[in-house]
Amino acid sequence: MKTLDDLLRQERFSDADIIRLLGLTDPEDCERLRRAAYDLTTRLVGDLVHYRGIIEFSNRCTLNCRYCGIRRDNRALERYDLSLEQLVEGAVWAAENNYGSVCLQAGERRDESFVAFVEDCIREIRARTRSERLPEGASITLSLGEQPLETYARWRAAAGEADCMRYLLRMETTNPEIFARLHPDGFAHEKAYASRIQALRDLRTAGFQVGTGGMIGLPGQTLADLCADIRFYQRMDVDMLGMGPYILSRGGDMLDEGMLEQGPLLQLALNMLAVCRLVLRDVNIAAATALQALAEDGREQGIAHGCNIIMPNITPRPVRKRYQLYDNKPCIDEEPTDCRACLEGRIHRMGRRVGWNQWGCSSHFRRRMNLPVVVLSAIDIADERSGSSLMDIPVQHGSTRMESVSIRNRASLTKS
Ligand code: SF4
């Protein structure tokens, strides 16, 4: 068998290699994997971490995904919608605070008033976020679920010519059986496996930079399933990934199925991020807020394992508590200004810096479009910081030992 160091030096990985890397539990092996992913990130993508100020503008949803705290049948939840002015003000605040990019997220709706509302918001944000520092205005990521191609085309057109539009549509899992368990039938357009794949294709057709991703540690999921997810991301040639650990939601309908214990789940999620970096190489990868629900420094650990995107929550504080897809979501009591300072500190502590006033398009997208790719190296930043070395910053693995705990559905996380 290859040594781990030999394996990590490869540029191409077999399924067996990927499954072996995903299943690492020994702290020294995990650290080797982390280091390889971090080094590849700084070499291919650069040292900047880009912000996407996320505005969760409505928790109304017409779907009923069983894992989700804002699903249609959660009658206990008080629903809200931000007005156009509130939403656009949030985006303008982000631009004035040097964020080059915002993300608009809401539950899934396809009615004309919703589609037109989003269209108007995109136009307003693109017009009102222009400044000397951001002459082309903020770029926008939409995370609004499956829509017909015509809707994607309308939203893309509302932004104008510039390559500033991205769309995140998570596949959740590529295992069709697990997918079917997460998404019950019974409503006109409940999520379906095939239509989700078609939607990802439609997004590319409509001219978006396309992102997808999945949940890590789902009940019944195996390492082979996670490997299949990575192969899917490769086949779809995605520009960005948004993945997070699966965390139970009291507003969902899966309490009886349990979840992995915190430490092993965090390690598995970090392994997945690192392996995605090694296999997909130059895509943007977000350090999901859900990582911080598992460990106070979860997002820093995500950055240390190959992520280069962070999504500070700039949703107005009074409604933030009502947008919880999973339990124990962090940062629901802070003001946007608190998040800005807190996250910048976290990124600096990792020896990285924020890509202020930049769109932060993925290098993968830029290469795909034959656009120039500028990669700021560790040396540029070490110079700026009087020679401090990025590689000397320790990452804590103390709470992530898989062998020290038992897991309710651990048995399913086998290597087959
Ligand atoms: S995951 Fe998205 S589509 Fe599914 S219920 Fe939650 S908000 Fe709606």
C-alpha cells in the first residue's frame, strides 16, 4: 500500500484513495491531510479569504425537506419576509464595509411575485453598491433553490453583462436512496433527484458561476457515498462548493435518526473539505457556518483545511433566530458589525487576510473562461506581516479524535 505522504503528493486520486483519505482518524494523519490541502489552496487559489455577506431574506418555504428547520410543515415557526428596502440596505451596508460580494438566501418559492421581487433586488443591489472602491458594484450569489430555466435567465439578466452572478444549489447527497428519504413526495414540486441535476445544468446555461455541495454525516451515508459526491462535483465541473456537516434540527422530521457525535462529525467534515480541495483543486470552497456549531473555531479549521470563502451573516438581527435550518446555529445574536470584526480577527489569526472589495470569483471559473488568474502567495503576505510564516500556525485537533467516542450511526460510515 502507498504511504500517506506518497498518496498526498498525487494530483489524481482513485476512488480507493479518496475513501482512504476521507476515513483518516489518526491525528497525525489528519494533520498531514490538512497540510496538503492548505498548501494546495495557497499555491493554486492564493491566500485571500473572500466574504459573501449573507442576507436570509425570507424563511417561507414551499418545500418540506425532512432535515430542515424552516420546512413547510414546521408550524411552530414564525415566518418573515424582508422588504426590498431592508434587503438592499443590507447589501449596501456590506459594500460600504468593503465586502465585494453578497449572498441572497431564502426558502424555495416559484411564484411570480417572488421571482419579480428577487429580480428587482438584483437590479437595485447592482446599481446601489457601486462606489470608487467597487466600481462595478457587488457580485451576488443566489441560493434560492430549484427554479425553471426562464427564472434563472431572468435573474441573470437583471444583473447586467458583468460576470458577477453565482448560484449555490446543493445536491445534498448523490445517493438516490438517501436523497429520497430526505425529500418526501406529496407536493407539486418537492425536490427530485433528476430535476436537481437538470437545474444545475440550467444554471450553467443561464450564465451563472455554479456551486453545489452536500451534507456530510447523514444517517446511512457511507464514505463511498461521500466519494461519489466528490466525483459528481467533478463531473459537473462546478466552480464552487458549499458543504456542511449534517446537524439535527428540532424543527425537522429526523430526530429519531440521530446524528454523528460532534468530534467525529467535525473531523469527517474537515476531511471532506480537504479531500475536495485535493481533488477539485481550484474551486472556491466555503467554510460553512455549521462548522462553528460543532467547534468554536470550526470555521478557522475549515480555512485550515482548504476553504477560501466565509459567509458573514448580515441578516437583520431581529429575524435571524427565525432562519435556522439546523440547531445551535452560531452568530444569531450578533450585529453585522460584530460579525465583521470577529471574522476578520479569526482570519488574521489563521495568517490569512480578507479580500476586501473583490468579487472573489473562483480560479476554476476564471480558468474555464480564459480570464487571468492572480494568485497572491504566502510570501506576499509574509512580507506584509514582517516575515511571520503562515505554516507555523497550529491547528487544534484535540476535540476531533474519532476513536474516543461512540456514534449512533457510525456503523454506516464504513469504507464500502
Ligand atoms: S432545505 Fe431549503 S428547500 Fe428544503 S425545506 Fe429547507 S429552506 Fe426549504
